[in-house]
Amino acid sequence: MTTVTPGAPLRTTSVGTAHTRIEGRDKVTGAARYAGEVPFADLAYGWLVLSTVARGRIRALDTEPVLAMPGVLAVLDHRNAPRVETGYTGLLGKPDPTCAVFQHDRVPHLGWPVALVVAETSEQAREAAEALVVHYEQEPHDVGFGGEHPDAYPADGFMPAVTEKGDLDAALASSAVVVDAEYTTPEEHHNPMEPHATTARWDGGRLELIDSNQGATWVVGELANLFSLDPASIRVRSEHVGGGFGSKGVRAHQVAAVMATTVLQRPVRVVLTRRQMFSLAGYRSPTSQRVRLGADADGRLRALEHRSLSLSSTVYEFIEPSAAVARVMYDAEAHHTANRIVRLDVPTPTWMRAPGEAPGSFALEAALDELAEKCGLDPIELRLRNEPDKGPVSGLPFAGRNLPACFREGARRFGWADRDPRPGVRRDGRWLLGTGTAAASFHAGAAPSTATATAHPDGTFTVRISAADIGTGARTALTLVAADALQVPPDRVQVRIGDSDFGPAMIAGGSMGTRSWSWAVQIAAGELLERLALGADIPPEGITVRSDTAAAIGALTPAERHSFGAQFAEVAVDVATGEVRVRRMLGIFAAGRIVNPLTARGQFLGGMIWGISMALHEEAVRDRASGGHVGADLAGYHVATHADVPRIEADWIDDPDPADPVGIKGIGEIGIVGAAAALANAVWHATGVRHRSLPIRPDRVLSAPAGAPDA
Ligand code: MOS
């Protein structure tokens, strides 16, 4: 029997307290199965063959000898693969044929899938795929990204390309202090620990995928469109996902696997290699950004221009909206922002943690630091003087903007008050020392989701929602939310996720997953409690109620809704070797109610560590001659590892969102925002040199030693 007292005050005893991951033991003991390792009888293995030229046409594929190799079952290519629909409108309001493989003979970039070899074992499939000879008609390609590409144009993406208010030239001309600087960031890759993997099969007239993704019902929707299927005839399950960061939607390997299982009528598994992920998983476009700031002598902004160029493929127009961060952060009487792209013969980029804000905040927050230097102002004081009272572009009120509180708390804990503003004057042996800071923001939103809550006769509950836990701790967070909503301890609630049959729900993306899902869980659980309060007996199958948050979310009043944060960093720079070492970092965030402090801290720290990686290590280098990557693996592509990560702390101030039933805003992406700028600003403070191109590699430090002109 449940023990519900009607009218009892809502307890929040679980939300806000630290809980280890519910599936943690399964993960560390290997009991948790991932998409590439769930056992299946009669499983066949597909291996993708990727193009070795950057542009052209497939003239021929020598499939005969490959089909004769041991264990080989089929070779799918553009001549024999099932047709798919590509004209449907995707998530961003326009068709995206990036994953519509084997539909034509054109090769739009190096690493484009040209065939899938299916065999009895993974080894046989790989052997045969590597033996497949493909003949191309090669065409000249262009993979050269730079600041002044003649084919660049403004592109909207999920926001307007251009915003303009006021006379920029006049405002700059009347400014006492002007900063005009160009910043660049390189191509960056998500590299989740678990490679993309899927296992597809037809089961009793239903298409089933065990899949590594960020949203099971999202994958269902895309596959239903591509293969012209009823969404109800597709089931996608993703119990455990080893990271996504924006890269795990529907990609070529799932489409190829569905084609293969349809042709062979056997379960087919396709797993990407780390190397294949560099061309098939999406990535963050490089950016070239120009920021112009004009201010009065006291630091108050009169002019702000932020222009960003990113790239996309010839297949699909994906935009990294780096200039948009300025639309939220700072106002000026003349305020211009523009996101432009150039289409090149490269793979299609995609969302990567804080798309837009991550590279955009590097440029904008570094430019603010340059302005502070020119004004002779403390960088925090400069930001406080430029706190807008409404959205600089939207004119909408801020639904909470606790950025000043983050800076105050961060400055206190970091020891900012004692900082000598002069650059290049602190030494510790061979190291030059410096500190830097930067602001962070990320959109806080919620998207419609559905959930069910079931009361069982034994006093336990089951909550079902097709959420994805991509390593964030979402399953655990939802359990705490459900427990409080049901007014029981968390061990009485089982939360089941990662199954599209649980109904439509938001993806794990846009920092909106846990908030969107919690909303649906809270409503379902609340309504279940009301039902139980009526005193009905619970039948053996339980009592289930279903929620849908579409109406409630649609009723939110328009406002600028964001999480905010203040990043602090201390670096040591050895100008003899060019090495930059991070000594400590602190991030203070105002990011809504924190559901599980343990996993939330991990989220923030993960973002900040990625900021270290972005500032100092990450860079995918493309060879202009071949059009492919140099070192497309974790040996050639450097990411921050343990030895690179210093004393690092993340904390938050109390900032519950009154518009959210649980008070959540979202914490997935903000940890990386501003982190690279804080580090670059610290490198300037250490050396006196502005590094405006990431990563700040040893060779860049060496070619611009302390006292030299800026890099
Ligand atoms: Mo995140 S880039 O919205 O997965």
C-alpha cells in the first residue's frame, strides 16, 4: 500500500542532495550493455567504406572479389541500396541529406560513405571493406577555410543570421576606446568515449534499433521520414550511451544498418571506428571572428560588432552561430552581429557542446578583456558596468540574470581582489604566471515531453520517459525529481529511460534534457498522487497516468532565459618551451536549481576541462591537398587528459527558475562557455601577449614570446 497523506506539503528531500549514479555499478562492472555489445543471435556486421577523394563521382566499385571473401554476405552501394526519402523537413526546418547514404554516385567530401560491406563477423566485414576497390572520377576540391572567402554568405540556422541596430561606424568614431580584433578557432571534434554504434533488426513487422543516441524518439522520427515508415512501427532503445555532446543523432551508420537489415532480413550491427567518426559524426566548424568594441573612457560600451564565419558542407547548411552570444551578453547603442558561412568540400558539421557560445564566447570575452586593459579597468568591473537590463537585441526582460552574483562569489573565492593588473610581471622560477576571467551564458529552455508514472500495489513506482542519459546522470536526476514529486524516498521509484516506446520526449541536447523531462515527470507524478489520494485500490497492473508538457511550455511568457556563469583561471607559461600549464580554475554558475550536486559538478567540471582542451590542445588539421585530416585519431587529435587538469572547482549560487516546476534551467553546456577565454586572458596576463588563435600551442607561444607583438 502507498502511504500518501492527502494535502501533505511537497517535500524536496531528494532534489538538491548528492546521489551516485543509479547505473554506476553496472557501468563500472561491465554489466551495462552498450549498443555495440548487446548480444543477438544471427547477428551480421556491417563495415562502412569511406571515400578516399574529397570531390568527384564514383565510377565503379569492384564488388565481385569482395563478395567472394570469407563470410561476406552483401555489399550495399548506390547501385543496389534501398531508396530513401530526403526531401522531408528536419529539425532545423530544411531537408538534411547528410545521412542519406548510397543514393547517388556523387562524393561531396573525403570520408563520405560509398559502400557498406556486411559479413558474418566484424573482422570479416572490416577485411572485405578495406579490400574493396573504388574507382573515382576526381574533381578539384576546396577545403580551405579562412577569414575572407569570396563565397561566404549570411546564414540563419536556428536564429537570424544578422541583427543590426544603430550606426556602428558613427558609434565607433565617437568612442574614446576601440578594440578591433580577429579571433580564430579550429575545427574541433566531439570524441565521445563510446563510438557511434547501432544494431538494427526487423522483429515481427517492427524495425528495432539498439542504438547509441541522444534521443530515441528523435531517431525514430528521422528513420520514419527517411524510410517512409509509420513511426509506430519503429522502436529505438538506448539504455546506456557513452557520451554524445551533440554528435549522436541520426547518422550514416544507422541508415546503412537499417538498409542492410532490410535487405538481408538479419540483425545488422554497424559500429564506427574512432577514425571514421572524424568524418561521419559531425564536428564543430572552425570559426574566424571579428569583434569591434567601442566604449567611453569609463568602459561603457557604445558600439559592439561581432561577426563570425564558419563552414559547412556542400550537402547541408549547418551554421555555428558564434556571433549570437553577443545578442545576450552586452548592449550598445550600435549593436551589430552576423553569422556567415562558406560551403566547402568537407563533411557536414553539427552541434557540439555549446554550439555558437563556445567559440563565440572565446572571441567576445577575450575582446572584453582587451577593452578592460585599454580602459585601465578591472575586467570584472568592466562587465558589471555593461550589465544590460533587457535583451540587447530582443528587448525582452531577462528571466533572471545572476551574472554579477557569479562574479562576486567567484572573485571572493578565487582571490581576485589581490590581482595586480599588469601583465608579464609575475614569476615562479621559469614560469610566468597570470590570471584571467570571463563570463558564460547559455540559453535555458524546455521542450515538450511526455512521461508516465505508475503506482504499484507494493508501494513502489515506475516512471517511464524516453530520456537519454548520455553520461550526464539524467537517470539519477529524474529519479530524485520523481521521488520528491511522489513524496517517497528514491529507492521506491524506478525510472526507465532510453526507449522510444515510452512516447515523445526532448533529446539530451541544448541543455534542455533534464529540465524538459523533469517537467513531464513532475506533472505525471503529481497527477498520480492526486489519483491515489482519492483512495482507490491499486490493481495488480498498477495505476498509470500520462503527462504531456506541450501546453504548459507553450504558455511560457517570452523572456530572455539563460544560465550564467563566471570563469576564473590561473596559468603558468614557460616562454622557453612554449608550454602553458593551467594551475587552477574556478567556475561559479547561476544555472537554475541543481538537482544532483554530485553529477552536476561533474557536468560543470567536464565543460571547464573541455575549455582547457579547447584553449590549449584541440585542433583537427585538414590537409588541403587531399582534403582529409592529418592524424584523425586520439593520438593526432589532442584532448586534455589527467596531467593537464589542475585544481579545478565548480560551484553555483542559488538560482531557481520560477517558470520551471522544479526550478531547473539546464547545465549541460554552460561549463565550456567562457572557459577558453578565461584561459587566454590568463595567458595574456602572464606574458603580455594576446593569443587570438586557438589552440594556444607551444609553437604559437614561442613565436610570440613575452614582450613581442601580439599573436
Ligand atoms: Mo548538445 S551540442 O545540444 O548535444
